[in-house]
Amino acid sequence: MPEENENMTLPVSEMKSQKNHNKLLLMVVVLVFLLCAATSWGIWGLLQGQEKDQEIGGLREQLANIDYREDELNDSEEVCRDESIKEIIEGGPYIDNGYFYVPEWKVKFKLSDELTDYGFAVMQDSLSSSFGKYNIGMSAVQNASLTPHPQARYYDDIMTCAIVNVGRVDKGSPLLASVSEIQKYVLYGDEAYVIYDYRAHGSCDYDAGIEQTAKILREIFSHPEEL
């Protein structure tokens, strides 16, 4: 009897061993599957990351190109603006920020708040003046004249009336001895600025307040400043 019981228990042990083996094999298969899945996921993530890095790199390159082109455009605009300003300054004269600039003479004159409607013209290589061939004429209207005499704004401008003219010669020029009572000159550096009163021309049609206007303009041109 004991031998029969021992023989009967052997198959049960073998069955348990087989089940354990199957479980172990299943676990190994699952682990291998999970490992493969994780590896595949990692590789896919790496590839996606590389693609995103490439996309980001491409966007950065595009932005760099845009910034470069914008800088080029800004530089071009600045060059054009500088050239325009340079052309204006070198050409002159011109009025800016309350001053009358004369680049040809390398000086500027502070304008008066008492006057408005400033106008000017230049006669270059003019033979009409003995005091230099570069001769400037200027007209203006008194602010105080506009209420009682508004027509003063319309009768005369620089095309018809140079209230004051200015020329320039060397301060040692013998011509300065001939400056008459309707003219004056001021010395600045090595130059003499000769200021002509409007009566030397007789071209102004409207005389209301023009004496005072001429006085103010003469005072303006009596104080040249260095550019």
C-alpha cells in the first residue's frame, strides 16, 4: 500500500512544476514584450525629439534670417535718412529748430519769436553785390502785425521782397569802409557779415511795420553762431 501512495503523488508534483515553469515562461515573455515595447517607445520618442529639434532649428534659422533682413532694412533706411539729412545740410540754407542754418558759411542764426512766415533765398555767384557772391535775402512778418494788418502776410514774400540781405567778405576787406548808413556789418572769426537794410532794394509793396521787421532781422544776423 505505501508504494502505491508514493506512485500516485509523483504526477501531482510534476504537474505543479510544469505550471510553475509555464508561469515563469509567461512572465519572461511578458517582460520581453514590455522591454521591446519600452525600447520601441524610447526609439520613437528619440526620433520625434530629433524631428522637433530639426523643426526648432529651422524656425530659429528663419527667425535669424528675418532679424538679419530687418536689420538690413533698418540700416538701409538709416543710410537713406542720413544721406537725405546730409544733402539738406550740405545744400542749405534751411530753417530748423528755431535756427537759420547756412552750411556754406558754417554758421547758424537764432531766429526771433517776434517774427513768423520766414522766407529766404540765395543768389549764388551773384554780381549784384560787392560783398561776396553768395548773397542771402530774408523776409518775415511780425506776429504783432497780423491782427491790425493781416494783409501783410499776403502782399510780400521772399519772391517779391527781401527785407534784409546778408553777404560775407574777409574781415580785412577794404570794401567794409564803404558800408553806408542803411547797412551794417558784424565780425565773426575771420569774416565780416554785411547786412543790407530793405531800403536798398525798394521791392516791398506793403510797408506796415516793416521798419521794425527789418530791425529784428538785422539783429538776428548780427549774432552768428558756429555750426
